[in-house]
Amino acid sequence: MLKTVSLLLLFAVLVSSSLFASDSDTDRPNILFVYLDDFGWKDTGFMGSDFFETPNLDRLASQGMVFTNAYAGAANCAPSRACLLSGQYSPRHKIYNVGTRARGKAQFRRLKHVPGVNVLNPEIKTWAQRLQKSGYATATMGKWHLSDDPVPYGFDLNIGGSHAGGPPRGYYPPHPNVPGLANAPNGEYVTDRLATEAINFIRKNKDRPWAIFLTHFAVHTPLNAKKELLAKYKSKPPGKLHQHVNMATMIQAVDDGVGLIQNALEELGLVEKTIIVFYSDNGGYGPATDMAPLKGYKGTYYEGGIRVPFFVKWPGKVTPESSSSEPITAVDIYPTLCEMAGAGLPENQILDGESLVPLLTGEKKSLADETDERAIFWHFPAYLQSYRDVNDEQRDPLFRTRPCSVMRMGDWKLHQYFEDGGLELYNLNDDVGETQNLSEKYPKRTKNMLTRLKAWQQETGADIPSVPNPEFDSAVEAAALKK
Ligand SMILES: [Ca+2]
């Protein structure tokens, strides 16, 4: 009798575990993560561009949840990407800037910058590694920027990824020595190639869960137009907000590729089981686009440098035509993707963000809890020099940013600048363009937020620049400021 029961039990366990295994495998959603480079807050139709055309992205956005207060992890490429992949704020992974060299003229820098590192520490496990380990087929396609080779960071396939910050010789072949692109056909635009590679990967892995990090080079410089689209935008009346013809062709190429991928998903019957995430690594490139009414552009810590478009389409889970105004940032993506994929979280790694799944499913309206208002943070202990032709929406004409920390809590945003101790406080609900510095009007709030910001700096081990730069020359700086 006992033996029979045990056998039955064993049988039941085997059946249920095999059922569970097949269930979990077929139920696990695919993830298409479309990640653009230097793509501004208003650069899509659904965010309000009056010149750039993105009908495919607009349609997908309308089928999901659009986040209106989504932020990049930093105002420029490498640090933002490191936050996204690691789930950690920059003081923990120490990728503070693109490269470790000081930027801008030495005579203008009051402090020695903190160089940080330029390779993502391989001890830090990425969400891609979690997904891969849990059974996903994983691929990265496009810009990587965090090491020479993305493969050890959790990708089965790498097309185009290297330490380079853009396609080394532009958007058209040849791409010598670029993995997966060395034999790109003559005349083929790289954005098109990446979409084709994504479709190939989906076809090959259609019967198992897959995740593609489609991290387009677009729309980073060089602003190489897609030639076939030039005539269309040259003859289109310029918008008030956006006018840049080359940029318009680059954006349409991304959107056309998204349309082709969507067609492939339809043909393969995968639409209902594929999550689509759309995001950018920092604000738009100042000389080519505009984030108005936001102030600033790529490189500044005003909203235009860090607030970016973000939506999630998750069939059956996210209500179509929904939106969220919750402030979210790059470190929130890691726990979100792992939860969506059922991939679990790493045991011995600090993750700074929170899963967005409760917002996506409508279970919660906000990530703040009753006792503690959630805050999100940035730390940039370095310099970014001005663009030559655009310096009207930054704190001073010489730099897009000087060393700073920034936090957002509720409607409020505090900037702390280390050179001069400058504090700027804004209420983004009333003043999204950050025009009225309220730090003197609200000293108590300023002080409370600064206390919290400093506690965060301490907790994360943030390097605060404090050593005077011996090359600083106030006379040279003053002369440059007079120009
Ligand atoms: Ca970027």
C-alpha cells in the first residue's frame, strides 16, 4: 500500500513538474527591448513631434502604457547603459562618463574630475544573464559600449556590439572588425540591418522564449541620413519644434524596422506573447532636436537631458491606451524584466530599482509607499563640454554640466553642484521647464532633500570631487565667459 502511494506520489510529482516545465516555457513572454541612443523626449509622434514620423511606434505605444516621467540613468551614453544593465546607480558600478578622460578645457574646470571606470565590472550580473540562465535565448544588436564584447554579459548572440560609442565609420558599410557587421551588404543602412537580424533571431527561436536587446546606434552621431528617405523630408514643411532632415530619416528607419519586426511577429503568431519595451539612453542631441518645454539636451541634468520616452506593451497584462506619471529610471528596468520573465533576482547583488510590474498591471498607481516617498537619483562627478553651436539651455555656457548630483522626489527635483555648492530646486508639476529656482523660497524642503541626497551618496559610496584642479585659471575662464 505504502509503496503504491509512494509510486503514485512520484508519478504525480513527475507529471506536475513536467507540465509545469512545459507550461512555464510556453507561457514565458518574449521580450523585444527597443533601446535608442540620444533619442529625445519628444522625438516620436506619440510624444508630440511635429516633424519626425513614427507610425509603428505610435501604434505600439497606444497598445500599452506610456510613462510620461521616465528617466534615463544618466545624461550621456555609457553611464546610462551601465545603470540599465546592472540595475545599479552609477556610484556602485563607477561608470561615470564616456571614457575616463576629463572633458572640456582644463582651465575651466575648478575641480579634478572623478575618472571612474570604462568597463562594466564582470562581477556585476546583468539582467541579460538572469534571462539567459533561466532559459531565454538572448541577443544584443547594435551599440554596447560597456566593454569590448557583450557576450560574457549574458548574450548568446552579438550583432554590432563593441566598446565603440557609435558605428565606427558611420551608418553605411564597410564596418570592418565590427562583430556581425563586417560582411554587411554594400549600401545597406545599419539600422535596417539590425532590424533584419532581429527578425532572423526571432524566426530561429520562435519555439522558445527569447529576449532581444535591440540597442540601435540610431540616433547617435554621425547624423548619416538614410538616403532613400532624404527627398521626402527635404520637401516636408519643417515643424516648429523639429526640423532636422537627417534626423527625421534616421528616426523613420528605426520605425520602419519596428514595423517589419511587428509583421514578423504577426506572421509567426507571437504578437500576444511578446512584450515590447521602448526606451532611450539619454536626452536628444542638442544641435539636431528639441525637448521643449523641457530645458536642456543630452549631457545636461535638466529634464531635457534625462527625461526620455518609455512605453511597455504587454498583451493581456497592460491595459491599452494607459499611461503612468510615476517617475521611473534605468535601475527599475532590471527587476522589471526579471519579474516579467520569471527569471528571479540575483542573491548577492544590490539592486537599486523597483519592479514596474505592479504599475504595469494596474495593481498599484505609485511606487511610493505610505511612510516613505520614493526618490530617484543621478550622480555625475565629471564634466561635459558645451556643444559648439548650442549652449542656451545649460547652467553655464562652457559646460553642458559640471559635477553634480540630482534627485527627484514626487514633483520636486533638487540639483546639487559640487564646484560652487549651487543648489537648484524645482517643482516640476508647476514648472517642467525648470525656470524658477525655489531653493531660497523653500529652505526647509531644500534642506530635507539635500539631507536625503547626501544619505544616498553615502549609502552608494558616491565619489564626490573635491580636489582643486591646479590647471584651473579664473582669468581664462572669465575671458571665455565674456565672449
Ligand atoms: Ca546616448
